[in-house]
Amino acid sequence: MSLPEIREITTLQAHILKQEQRHPGATGTLSWILSALSISAKMIAAQVRRARLEDVLGTVGQENVQGEQQQKLDVIANEILLRTLGSREGVAIVASEENEQPVILRDDRQGERRYCVLFDPLDGSSNLDVCGGVGTIFSILRHDRRSEHTEDSVLQPGRQQVAAGYVLYGSSTVLVMTVGRGVDMFVLDPAIGAFIHVASRLRIPERNAHYSVNEGNRLSFPAGYQRYLHWAQEQGYSSRYAGAMVADLHRILLKGGVFLYPPTAKAPEGKLRLMYEANPMAMLIEQAGGAAICAPGERILDRQPDDIHQRVPVIIGSAEEVARVSDCLQTEDG
């Protein structure tokens, strides 16, 4: 009788340490930050699971800096991330979609290498009332000590990110991240309280007949986007839209397709935030072999930010599908 094959079990922490050992010059600072983000994710996941039981659904009755109604769990998730990251010596600045200004934790210009961590604490939080998918998105940049004003250190183009990722709180809690060498996926095992490595070097399919967009705004989309949607529907494409960027792009990462958030009459610059949403997702998708642009010929990762809450249009997903949308937009300009 042959013995069953024993599958290696690797936790997120073990995976991070293994990667660190491959770089003799590593200080461990980035590893500590990634560990803090995983702890935050576990805490937020627990809050999401018990949201209705603990009466933390609904709004707090005030708007955030984006002019959006804050959900109770927005505030809770934001506080968890701020407190967890704030205890890490390697973090110089944290910036959140929920806060008007970056929070400067440490301003030692001659000290050790430190990082800036930016995050959307609870993407798609309006889905909570109906038990829909929500997520956390994060981006990590090296702290630029040359900046005249410390808070300006976060205003770096996305191509300078050293790590990025998201956590999806759904039927399971999934953490997907990159440190610039491919994309890894982890799933939280609630029985042992650890994220388990389940996939490495994820690759997005080059094409798939799916698109994700809020078609309720279609009549106010620029003509090029409408042209693409008309073409896609003629070709029998399917529409998938969950109302949370994390949930929509997780599907696209695994299955292929394209995610769109065009400019509209209400949001002529686009609605999604460059620093908290577009940049980290663009890094992930590009590392998986996909494409991410904000306009024909302009990578999201090349856009130079001039404001921490800057918004951009987003076209992101399978390389061939992104190219098709770009062609439709260029036809409009021609």
C-alpha cells in the first residue's frame, strides 16, 4: 500500500522569510510590513464575518474626504490598518483613502530605509449590507527622504512600487500580492489562523470574452467606450460586475477579461483613485502578464501623481482585451 503524497504547507510568513533569504542584503523591514498587513487582514476578516451580529453595518452619518458616505466598517478597517502599521518601525508614512492627508509616523531623514504604505481599507464597502464581496488594497513605496516635504514622498509613479496586493473577503479570505517577482496567492485557514500559500506565478489568460463595468453609467461614457461595449455584445461577451474592484479584478486575474472604469459626466477624470486602487492593481496585473492603462498608450504605472487622492480612468485585464478597448478609444480620436 502506497502512502499518500504529502503536500508541502507554506504559510505567508514562511514564504516571506524564504524570499528574504534569497536576498542577502535584505534588512527584514519589508517582511515586517507585509506581516503587519496580513495581521490587519485577519482582523478585518473577523469584523466582516460578524458585521451583522455586532451591528456594524450601515453608515456612520458622515462623508470621507472623497465625498462618499463612510460605512461603519470603513472606519473600523481604517483604524485597524493605521494601528497595526503604526507599530512597525519600518513605516515612515501611511496614507489612506479615508484620510485627507498622509499620516507621518517617522521623519528621520538620516535613519534606516523606511517605506510608505498606502491603502484602501475596505473597497466596495456598500456591498456589506447584502453580504457581497469586499476587499482591502495596498501599495508599498520606498520613503523618498529627498522630498522637500515629507508627505510628498508618497507622490511617486506606480512603477516605483516595491510591493502591492489585495485581500478579498468573500466565501474565503484570499490575499494576493507581488513584490515585483510574479504574483502569489494565499488563503486564510481559519482553523489555524494563518494564510496558506496556494498558488505562485499566477498568469492572467491573454483573452476572455468577459468585461466588468458599471453599465448603469453607459450613456455618459465617452464614445470610444460605448463603441467597445457595442462590439463586445455583438461578439457574445458576458458582463460580470460585483461593485467592488477587488472582487471584479480577482475574477479577471483568474479567468481573464477586462475591467473598465471610464470617465463619466459625474466623474470626468474617472472615479478610482490612482494611488490606492489603480496603481497597486496595475502592478499586480502586469506582473501576471496582463495590461493596465488609463488612456491609449499610457500605462497607469507611468502616470505621475500630483495629489494623493488623484483619480484616473482605468482599463485593466487581459492584454488582448485591453488592446481592443484601446483601439476603440483611438478610433474615436481619429
